[in-house]
Amino acid sequence: MRDRWPGWVYGAGEEPDYRFSFANERTFLAWIRTALALLAAGVALDVVDLSLAEAVERVLALTLVGLGVLAAAIAWVRWALAERAIRRREPLPSAGAGVVLAVVLVVIGVILLGMSG
């Protein structure tokens, strides 16, 4: 078998049932879709006039774009940690990053609702 990257993931444990790896990959892709949606929302918020103060729109748009970039990075880290845990037959990592993302999105939603009404 040839060397696979990253070595710290594939160099540990044994080959898992491929269904677990595919499930982990689907979760990774869901995070990537979320990252793309956040990037698109940030761009849309910057382009569409919502009758908010320009500074508020800019901050919210940059926050959404930043969350999109962060979500993409988290996607890869979560995939790697989960794949390594699966290979080692260890418990899967916690979903703490998802909670933080959800809280920030709720705050942004409340701001948008409060300022548009």
C-alpha cells in the first residue's frame, strides 16, 4: 500500500470498514456545504441593501465570510480527527465547534431581525 496523506491520520490503527470512512467523508462534505453557504451569505449581505447601517452590514458580512473560512478549516480538522479515531477504534471527537458556529449564527440572526423590524 502506498503512503497516504496525512500520515498522522492514516499511520495510526488499522483500515476501518469503508462505510465508516464514507460516512465521515459525507460529514466533511456537509461542513463544506455549510462553509460555502456562509461565504455566499456574507457576500449577499454585502451586496444587497437591507436598510441597515453600512458599518453593521459590513461587520455582519465579514463575520459570515470569516465563519465560512473557519467552517472549511474545521471541516478538515474534524474529518482528520474522526478518521484517526475510527482507525484506532476510539471515541469520536466532540462537536464543540458546531455549537460555537450555531451560537454565532443565532446572534447574527437576532441582530438582523432586530435591526430590520
